[in-house]
Amino acid sequence: MSEQTKNTSRRTALKAGLAVIAGSSAVAVAGRAKAQSAKAAQSTVGYQAKPNNGQQCSTCTQFVAPNACQIVDGVIAPDAWCQLYSPKA
């Protein structure tokens, strides 16, 4: 095998390897983004704009100030409530 052929083969193998690594990274990032956007719709968790028996979003472990939730989609009012309420310890 000539030196030219060896260099071409190595170059081809290196390019292929880098393409696989880049592709894997892109798939991982896309999967992570999809997982982050997989939140429950407010309508499916009984979201209401008022507290329920003293329970409200601002005292829930999933609430993210000022107006978001880790597991429920959309704008979340601090004094709202849903069926996924979990009190902070």
C-alpha cells in the first residue's frame, strides 16, 4: 500500500469518526431540548388562577419564580394552583 493511500485512508477514517461524534452530540442536544419542553398542559392538571385550601404555586416545590413551573407549561401565577401541587419541605 502506498503512503498516499495510507494517508487518504486515515483521513477518511478520521472524517468519518468526527462525523459520528458530531451527529451523536446533535442528537443528544435535540433530545435534551425535547425533554425540557415536555411539560403538562395547564388544562390537563386542573390549573386554576386561585389558591386551593391554602395551597398555591408559590409554595410548591415545582414553582420557578417569578411565573413558571418545572412541570406545567405556560405562565404560572404565584397564587394559582393545580393538581400536581407538592408543598416545599
